[in-house]
Amino acid sequence: MTGMVPSLEEMQDKAAEAAEFMRVFSTPSRLMLLCYIAQRERSVSEIQEDLHFKQPALSQQLADLRQAGLVETRRQSRQIYYSIADGRVAIVMNMLVQMFCETPAAVEQQSAAVPAATRHASGGGGTSSLEEMAHWARLDVPTG
């Protein structure tokens, strides 16, 4: 984080907003859609074909994302294109790709570059390993 640390009251005021924002990322299908659309603008037919979504489910998920203000549409002839509308989504997707899609060695290297106080907010020792982060994220990380 940069700048001044917000007060507890300010954090409480923003907690509901942050929880609602993160709720959109809570289902695998919406998360996959956001990840796919974050790479570049995508047509509905391209999304359906590449991600193998059935039309009713895809329409519902895209409507949810559009209603939340996270994606926007553009019509060209009879085709509708989706792109990311909220810059925070791109930041979150980039972070999630780094955490979950890159090799463990790359994640460990990036983790080493983050100051210890940032990596380990609970204050217990000041260091954090990939295994510890995975524990808190409830992930299984291969060791070795």
C-alpha cells in the first residue's frame, strides 16, 4: 500500500464495498470469464467457443459482470464484444495470474522482492514462504 494507512473507521466503511467487489470473483466461471476478457476484448461467440460455456450460462454470467460494472460491451454489426471496464479488475486479474498460474519458483522470486512487513501482516517473524501463503489461501503447493 502507498500513502497513509486508513483509520479503522475508514476501513470499516470500505469493507462492504470491497466484499461486494470481491464477491464477483468468487465463482470459477466468472473468474475464468474475467481472466479471459482481461487478456483482450472478446466477442460473445469467441468466449462461448473457446471456454465451452453453454449460451444461457454465459449470458447470465456476462450480465452479472456487466451489472457489477466490471465489463462493458461494444456492438459491431450483429456481434457483441466484451472488455474490462474497471481498472481494478485488471489489477486483481494480474495478481491472481501471478499467484496461481505462474510457476512456484516465479511466485517465490516475486514474494522475495516484497518487503517482509507487507508479506506477513500478522507480525510473527517477518518472513513468509510460498507454503505459508498457500496455507492461508488453502492451496496445495508442490514442494521440492
